[in-house]
Amino acid sequence: MKKSFVFYMIPLSLCLFFSACSDDNDADTVKPVISLHEPEDGDELRIGSDVHFEADFSDNEMLGSYMVEIHNNFDGHDHKVAATRAEGSEPFFFKKSYDLSGQRNAHVHHHDIVIPANATPGNYHLMIYCTDAAGNQSLVARSIVLSHEAEHHHEHGEEHDDEHHDHHED
């Protein structure tokens, strides 16, 4: 009786093992895709104005969220306060997450990021993180400059309004 039990258990165990392995192969391991259109690498952004943000996000399965972070890069990225900081200015920092769940593709356009008038001019990093529903993450990084002299412009002569604009496509 013991031999027949072992005889049946080995094939059954192998079936369970291989079926569990095949489920792992179906797991989403593909990172989402970020196409950041604005701001571009090296752009000068005007202190005291909003930032024109435009991007496309896509995933093979389902998007989760994206996060925008801007932080200073004054001294080689060790994030100490710059010694040449103008009196009364503060290094600018921005970090905000946005929900994209339920979508495979999303076109995003907004002016949520506002650079305060007392922001310290200089070099900054713009980081865009996108996470899909399975937890895979992509990153796009841009170097930008905050300046009082930068031109404040909107692509194609757009008028500025303070609303958050998202156009999503599934």
C-alpha cells in the first residue's frame, strides 16, 4: 500500500510544482514606460511661476501611479544647503503622487508645480517615477535650472489656468 501511495504522490507533486511555476511565468515583470515631453532636459524654469508638465505613461498590463519630485543639485547631490544661497531664498522641493490606476495608457498635462518666488536659483533634478499595478517601477530624470530670468512660456500659446488637467486613454 505504501508503494502505491508514493507512486501516485510523486507525479501529483510534480504536477503541482510545475503548475505553480507556470503561474510565476505569467506574473507582470514589465516596467511601465514614461515619455516625458515637458520639461525637457536642461530647461530653465522661471522662479515665481508654474511648470508646464506633459507626459505619456503606458504599461503592458495596468498602470498604478506616478510621482513627480524636484530637488536641488547645488553641490554634487549631497543635498547640503548651498553656501551661495541668496538671502531670504529657500531651496525648492516638490514631491507629489498622482493616481493612474485602471488605465493602460495615460496622457497627462498639468500646471500643478508652482515654483515659489523665494526659491533659490540654481541646478535641480526633476525625477518622474511610474509604478504599475504589479509594483514594477520606471524612472526618468532630467536636469533643470531654476532662474529669475527664464522665460515663462506655454507650448502652442496656451492660456494658463490653475486646474489640474489629465486626459486619460484606456
